[in-house]
Amino acid sequence: MADETSNEERVAESADVSKGVRKRSEAKRALKQPAKAQPNVAESLRIQRAADSPSTAAKRAARAFPASSFEEALGLAEAAFEYGSGKPVRRLSLFDHLGKSPESGPSRQWVTNANKYGLIKGGYQADQLELTADGIRAVSEDVPARERVRVRVQLAIENIDPFRQLYERFVGNKLPARNAMVDAIQEFGVPEGQAEEAVDTFIVNLRFLGLLQTLSGAERIVTIDHLLDTLPSTPATSPSSHVAQPRSTSAALITATQAQYETTCFYVAPIGEESSELRKHSDLLLGSLVEPAMEQFQLKVVRADAIDKPGLIMLPRAITRPLHSAISCSIRKITPVACTAKRRSRRSRRGCSQSRPT
């Protein structure tokens, strides 16, 4: 009996031990289960990111045009040129000078677009930004207006493949309907989701450059040669420069021995005192209208304040009287013949009244 009892006790103890082992095993499995599930979540996130990443990269790579107008990108090039006089500048210093955050999304996009237009070298993470050779020619006032506009057209239209193809298709014609241009630019490889944005950017660039003009009552896309023919080939003088810095008369006085009458155009105009409003207005007209008009004839415009002895111009009355009559008649918007006839009529009436007895 004692042996049977001891055997039963051993069997019970063995059963208890087995139960304890099973419970500890189950507990370990329960503890390990969340740890096994965590890699699955991480793996699914990794797979999802990998699935999203190629489409995003492909979308960015598919953009064949900048994400802003050329005028907006040109603003960064102008700021860099003014800040560094055409030399490379530190990106952080430039944006600090402009009062903008260099790491903001709009600032980064600004740099990216200026780079895509070929105005600057360096991206939004570069330490320095440098203007390209074409970028300098596009913003420098020392470059003739015709050449400056020609470079801008090249950067904004000709170097952007879908814009160039769209321009070549419709140049010389009226501005087509927007939907027609959207369909056309899709033929040139622009995705459907970006076609409208591309057309809008293209039209804005045309207007800024002057390639979209109103002719015969309709907006037309004009040729580059037509645009350039309307511009002077020499550097344009900024009207504001005349107002802020009146011309110096003492440095460029012309004497009788220096005068070259064959190539001189004498400009008669009221000038007033130096730094007066009348002088500023006269300088504005001289620099922005008269001088550019005479350049094509290779004539040098001389005003009275540029002569060493002004006030000595003596013209015969036979010249000054018809000249004065023509000027006064033009102001009254009547022909000189009619003006002379009216003057003679007044004289005859005045003579008759004097001879009439009182």
C-alpha cells in the first residue's frame, strides 16, 4: 500500500510539473506574439512607402517645365545680381537680405524654378548661388534691350521643350482657345494632369516677354523678329535715373570748337533750374524719347545746358516767325495755311476799323 501511495504521489507531481511547463510555454508564446506582429506592421509600412515612392519620383521626373512663370524666377536672378554684382553669393545671406526664410517651401521652389529656367547655378541646398552667363545678360541694364529680350525669350520659351513646340505651332496666328492648346501640349509629352498648368505658364510667359500682342483687334502670338524690331539695339536709359540723378552740365559742355554740326541735333525745350521739377521733366523726355529716336540716325542730341555759352543762338526772323507760327498752329490743331489766313483776316478787319470814321 505504501508503494502504491508513493507511486500515485510521483505521478501527481509529474502531472503538476507538466502543467507548469505547459503554462510557462503558453505564457512565453503570449509574450512573444506581439513582438512577432510588430515586424509585420513595419514591413507593411516599408512596402507601402516603396509602392508610393516610385510614382512620386516618376511624377517629378515627368515635369518638363518649371513650376512658376519666368517673371517670378527672374526676380531671384535680379536680386542675386543686385546683391552680388553678378558674382556668386551665399544662399543664406541672399535670402536674409531679402527677408525670406531660405529653408521654406516657397524659397526652395523659387531656387528650383530659377535653376530650371537656366538663370542660376545651384539648387536649394547649395551653399552658393551663381548666375549663369545668360542669366547675367537677362538682368543687366548694361546689355542692349534687344539682346536682353532675346536672351529672355531663349530661356523662357526656346529652352523649355513643350513651350518651344507650342510656340512653333501657333506663332503668327491668333491666340487659340485654351482647350486647343491643352490638347496640343499633351501631344508634346506633357501629362494630362499637368497640361493646363503648362499652358497657363506658357501664356503668362508670352505676355511678359511681349510675344503676345493685340494686332487688328485680336491677341496674336508674334514672331521673335517682330518683337525685336520694336526695340532699340543700344542700352536703354532708365527714365528714373534721370529723375534721381539729374545730368551734369559741367562735365559735358560743348564748345564752338568741339561742335560737330553734321551729326548734332539741337534740342529746344524749357529746362528750368537744375534739380527743379521742370528740369527733371525735361530730362525724362530727353532720355526716354528724344535720344532713343535720334540714335537710329546716328545723331547726338544737344540741349542748351550742354553748351558752354547758351543764349547766343541768333536765327533770322524769316526762320523764327514761320517756326513760331507752325508751333502755335500745331498746338491749336489747325494747318499753318488756315492759321495764316485767320491772321490776315484779323489784320484786315483791324485796318478797316481804324479807317472807319467815328
